[in-house]
Amino acid sequence: MNKILKNGLGLLILGVVAYNSVYFKKLDEVKKGNGKNTLDAKVYANSFYQDKILKNVDKSIEINELTNKLKTNPEETFKQYAHSLGIGNIRYFLVKATGKVTKINENTIDIEVDGKPYSVATEFIFGNAVRDASGIITMTTFENTMDFNNVSSELNEIIRNKVVPDLKKKATLGSQISLIGAIELNQKHLKLNEIEVIPVFLSDK
Amino acid sequence: MKNYLFLILLVFGCQPKTTDTSPKKVAVIISTLNNPWFVVLAEAASAKAKELGYEAKIFDSQNNTALETDHFDNAIASGYDAVLFNPTDADGSVVNVKKAKEAGVAVFCIDREVNSADAATSQILSDNYSGCVSIGKYFVETMNKKGKYVELLGLVGDNNTWNRSKGFHSVVDKFPDLKMVAQQSADFDRNKGLEVMESILQAHPDITAVFCGNDAMAMGAFQALISSGKANQVKVFGFDGADDVLSSIKSKKISATCLQFPKLMAQTAAIFADEYFKGKRDFPKKMPVAVELVSQKNIADYE
């Protein structure tokens, strides 16, 4: 009887030790674990949008003032107001605009700001305009190429899911809208008649 | 006598040390000079380094990682102070960059990256992802958000291949009526682009667009489309801004490409090396260089 008890106890102890010695994890979880040091683009984009972009909207320039400056002194205006994480001709501006809705299209809403027409994007919310226009973000924040691409992509998701639906609701034909937006311009091939504003934030006035 | 000796030592021994006034040396190590694209990179980097007052020499790795290792060994042994580097292999070249770093030689990668976050002082690279976001946007617009298409990928082991593909799909995949019916590699090669496109067309004769990860494949795909009589049915999109593709955009054969700026990348690497010699240390690990969408809408700007 004692022998049976001893063997049983021994087997139990062996079982407990064996059970605690081996762990099974899903491969997906392991991969996620290995990526601990990579940036969580969604979390970063959310906090960047709330804590940085929205708190720095006063850095925006009125859109007609910007286009006038670009006409008279493009080089200096780019130097003073344009931003970009990278180098090259593509630069971004943070603008503010208050205008009357003149047309609602499939991909854009046309507005008139003191007689000058602009398009506000409602469908093609892509690219780096929202990320770069404020000039707050710097390249040294990122170690991986995909990190800064993913942040752009997540910021655009925020605009697509939060800002655009509100804009579409408010922007009825003939109504007045005010917004903070981001625009992309090519410094070398400047086209002021093709400006498309990506809405960043809808303001009350 | 002892006093004379002391005097001689005092006079000659206390002369100030002659400082080394020879210019710093910059090695330009390039994956291959058998391709005009990389020749432009090499010459632009070398010329800018010389313009900044440094001695510069170009080394051709002939797409051979072993030869590249020899060049690094020689550059380190010969007292080069910085390397402007276009790697042969994103993984295989890491060891060379690390070796240089250990020897106190700063390395600045141009156009192609190495898969290491901290080996190179900085990596100056085309913003492939963002370029393909703009191509993707133009693709969706010209396709009116619907249709079947195929994608020709570059070398599957190359980071540029996937950055381009991811950028494109980050846009196009948001439009469910655009359906990718085939995705195959043609190794960035014109002849392979032709062959792969021929076989794809047999299986999917009803496609209306092809997105290619570079212009060489786009030209190959376009040739296949001409042979099959589908050049007017299928829109072709490339990447690079090669001269033959720019003229094909002008003659409405190719829809669009993205123009890269090899000279700007190479010159920036030389400027970074100059700043490094002058004491700067906080370089961005990756410095993206904007690429520009060239389409039938704006081709006049790029003639």
C-alpha cells in the first residue's frame, strides 16, 4: 500500500514538474512579443493627433494669405511655413479656411473662401500631409521606415473615421464651414489652382 | 657637451607638432557600376565629397558581397574616414557596416538600406512607400475605383519591393471593387516582366491594369501587352522615372511612374559625412527622400 502511495506521489510530483516545465504559446503571440520594441502606430497616432496636432492648430496659416504669399515670394513662404519629415520638393502646410460650400462631389467638397475656390478631400485621405504639416514630428522619433509610414496611415484613419463624417454632415450646399487642414505642394512645380485640402479638424468659426 | 645637447633638444624638440593637413578621405562603395542608375549615384556622391574638400574614391562591388567586404577592409586599412555606401544586400552587407563602425568609420547608406537599426550613421533612401501611396491614389482615380488588375513585384528579398507594394496596397485595398487577380515577381527585370506578363495574360485576359514595382518591368509588361493586342485595354503603372517610361507617358503608352532623385540622395550622403566630420552626431537613422508622381496629367513639368 505504502509502495503504491509512494509511486503515486512520485508520479504526481513528476507530473506537476513536467506541466510547469513546458509552455505552449500561439506563434502569433510570440511574434507580437518579439515586436515589443516596435512603435504601436495606432496608439502613437491617436496621442499625436489629440495632444500635438489639435493643440498646435494656431500654427496654421489662413489659406488665402498662404496662396498670396506663395504667389509673391514662394521660396521664403516655403521656408517659413512648409514642413516635411524627408527631403525633396514635396512639402506640407497647415492651413485654416472658412468658406461657403459651393458643390458636393463624389470625392471632394468645393468651397469658396473670399471668392477663391478650393477642394476639400472626403475620399482620398492618403499620404503624409496630416503627419507632416504641423512640423511637430521629427525623423529622430523613428528608427524604422515602416513606423513613420504606419503613423501616417493611422492618422489618415482618424481623419477618415472621425473628421470626414462630421464634415459631410455639416457641409450642405450653401452652408459655411470652418476647418483646419493640411495641403501638399511641390516646391519646384507649384500649382496653386489645384490645391486639395485634407481636413484635420472642424472648427466652430 | 651635455649643455649643447640639451639646447639642441630644446630648440628642435619643442617645435610644435606638424598637424595633418591632408584632406579627410571618403570611400564611395557602390553595389554595381554596370547599371547607369548606380553610376549616377557613385559620381554624384564622389563629386559632392570632392566639392566639400575631401578626397574621394569610387569602389565597384560588382553585386558581390565578398568583393564589397574586400573594399571595406581596404577602406578601413587605408585610413578612409567615411563610407558613402550603396549595399549589395540588405542583410549580407550589415557585417561590413558594423566592421566600419567598430573601426570608427562612419557609414552613410544611399538608395538601398541595410537591415540594422544602428549600424549605419544614417540611411538616405527614396520614400518608396509614400511614392506608391501617390501612385495608388492616381491608380484608383484613373480606374474609377473598379476593375481587375495584376501586380509585378521586384526582387522578393529586397526591402524596396515590399515598401512599394505596401504603399500601393495601403490605398488600393480600400476600394473593394478593385480586384488583384495575380501578383508575381519579375525581379525588377525587363525581360522577366515581359515573360511574366505574357503568362498572366493567358490566365487573365480581362485585366485592365498592371502595377509594376519598377519601370524596367513596366516596359517589359507593356511589350507583352503590345504583342497580345491589349495595349489600349490595360493601363501600365511603373516606378523609377526612367527616361523611356517618361517618354512613354508623354505618348500615352504608360499611365504613370514615380520619379526618384538619385543625385539628391548621393549628395545628401556626402553633406551628412561633412557634417559628421564637423562634429554632428544626431542624424536621423533613416532619411526619406520624396519621390514625385509623374502622370499624363503633369508630364509637361518633367520634360
